Amino acid sequence: MRTVHELPELRAALAELRARGPLAFVPTMGNLHAGHLALVREARRRAAGVVVSIFVNPLQFGPDEDLDRYPRTLEADRRALQAEGAALLFAPPVEVMYPVPLEQQTRVEVPGIGELYCGASRPGHFTGVATVVCKLFNMVQPDLAVFGKKDYQQLQVIRRMVRDLAMPVEIVGVDTVREPDGLAMSSRNQYLSAQERRIAPALYRELQGAAERIAAGERDWAALEASVAGALAEAGFRPDYVAVADAETLLAPTADSRRLVILAAAWLGRARLIDNIEIPL
């Protein structure tokens, strides 16, 4: 596996890879875990060559968030990607991704869907996500890109951006990889204390319970959301939001909805955990 940091190096390496067949792309912020590596395996299954990026994107972090302490483990990540058969790692410095000051950076916004839930709690977050993914797509020019469903709203924001801007990239979503106790794998799980780690799987359990109630016929969305939020608070979380939404639009379910998603975000100590469950109707 080759590692490059600059745009001219990237373009030269991509020219060689494209001669072998379709390219799949997995954008990440590094500190890779089994969930990330599952994305790489799915990308390998679908394409002749796999490109992975590692870039901790300052544009998607708010002023009081964890940009400075976000784990950076480039050498361990490089070894893991090589073991998974990735062909190319692109690990650009900030000045390559953003050659002008951030306040002057051209930005990509996805209105509506990007302003709900995590977008409301973290203003500007999805503008930062859409901007960096758009730039990475322009740099790599993949045939397809693979994202995890744990960040379900992010996945839908990217799908909308690709659709609206007519980007020739197929977006593939991969199911969330979980710990044996159900906790969704996340780089931020390491912020949890030992006691918080014991509590954390309750987030997924409460979502499972809500999904079972929907499958049994419950349709009072507001009461269901309040019930889950209350249970999380009782368990020791500080709920940010719990929402039952149409899985495509992320708006409130309607009579035409054929698939729902229950989305939740909650603080547990220093860690903000997110999770979701999709529910066919």
C-alpha cells in the first residue's frame, strides 16, 4: 500500500490505479476500528482498487468540540489498512485540504436534511462534512464511496449532495459494526470511563425496544421519543435528541413512509454517542 500526502502524488498514484479497474473510496478521520475496516472490506468487494483517506477535518468541529484531542493514530491506521488490502492511503495535511484560511473557504451546504438533529445540535457540522467530502470526491474521483450507517444522517446528507450536484459517485452504506454488548463502534468510545462504558450499551437497547414497539403497531411518535429520552436520562445519559423519522427524508413519518429510522444522540460523560435503527414498515 502506498501512502501519499500531497495532491500531485495522489493524482499520479490514482492514474496507475485506474488502469486496473473501478476505484472505491473510504473517507475517514482515522483512529480506525473494526467498523472502518468493514468499510474497506466492502470497498474491496466492489472495486479493483481501494483508496482510503485519513483527515481530521477542522471544518466540521465546533469551537468547543474535540478537534484538538481527537485521536490521531496514523501509523497504526496505516498498518491496519495495509493488512486489509487497501491500495492507497491519502493523508493530507490541513494546508492541502484548505489552502486558504477556513473563514475564506468555499463551502457546500445541504439545507433541510443537514439542519436537523445533529445539524441543529452542532451548527455548521454538516456544512463541514459536505465540503470536505465534496473536495475529496473531486480529488479522488472514485466510482463509488463507502460510508457506515452508524452516522446515518451524515450518510443521507452525502447522498443528497451527490444527487443534487450530479456527482458521478455511487454511495454505498454499510451496516453498523457493534461491540458484543451492542454498543456501536466509535472512535469516541475511548472517552468513556469504565463505569460509563458499562452504561453505554443502554443506548442501543432503548432503540431496540422502541423498534419493537413500532413493529407491534405503536404510532405515537412523540410519546415514543419522550419515552426513550426519559429512559436514557434515567440510565445516566444526557439526551440530545431522539427522533423517529422517514428513513429517506429524515422528516416526520407520513402515511407514505415505507421505512423508518430511529435516531438518537446522547452525552455520557465527555462522549457524545449516536446510534440508530432502521425499521421496515
